[in-house]
Amino acid sequence: REVFSKYHRDLKRASLVNYMLQQRTAVMHNYFPFAKTHWLPWSTPLNDGQIGSILKSVTADDITRFFNALNANYRRKFGDEFYKRLFVALDSTSISTYSNLSQADYGHNKDLDNLKQINYLMVCDIVSGMPIYGKTYKGNVVDVKTVSHLLIDLETVFRSDNTEAVKPNLVF
């Protein structure tokens, strides 16, 4: 809500996530009939064009602000001690695509298909499973580079609005 409240984007995205979790799918063409028969945070069913606009409107700045807000909420709830005892699990994966998205590019495709890919990196707290950070990368960026960028990005994420960055004990 702190990041996506403009035009009720928070409720619309929450409805999409709710659908994806309940149906265990990322296929959106069945969202409209689902939304007509299920209670969702955004009560008006979204059509394909609206869904596309909502998903396309997420910027890199939105993602950074989301993880900043998420970690600020963790800090309010658990205090700085949460970060002092933090052990993280890091996972990166590549997603093959036929799309022309800006981050889609040819890289080392683990599935050995001749498709462009987008790389995704997620960092979670090992104990609680709570997400700490996530980011997409161009498909041609190797894992070693993503980790070096990750360390720089985490400095920003662990900083609360008016405080110094908390220095977690990162163990990979």
C-alpha cells in the first residue's frame, strides 16, 4: 500500500497475486471469470488490457521502494536485531521468453533452448522465509555479476528513511 496506492494499484495487484496463488498459475487469461466468482481486494474484475497496464507500470524505482518499505516494516516489527542475526538464502533463476521485453537477452540458457531469457534473483531470510530483496536482470548477465550488484543494492535496501544502513551479517 505504501508503494502502489496510486489509482488503487495496491488493491489491483493484490487481486492478481491472490488469483495466481489460489490458481497456482501465472496465466492471466482466466483471471476475469475467476474475479467474477471470488472475493478479491479489488472488487471489479480486470480485463486483459488493464492487467497488462498494471504489470507494465511497475518500475525499477517501484521495486526498490517496495523492498525499502518491506524492510522498514520488518525493522519496526522486529527491530535492528533482525538484521544482526540475519542469514539469507540467495537463489537466481532464468526465465526463457519469446517476448521482446527490454531485459530479455541471450545468455547461458540452462534449459538449452535457443530463447532469450530474463534473470531473476531473490534473497530470503533462512529462518523465517521472509523475502528481503528481489530483482530482475538482463538475460546475458552472469550470476557472478548479479552477486556483486546485489551487495551494492542491499546497502540501499537495508537503509531506513532517516537512518544509517543496518549492516546485516550476510552469509551466502
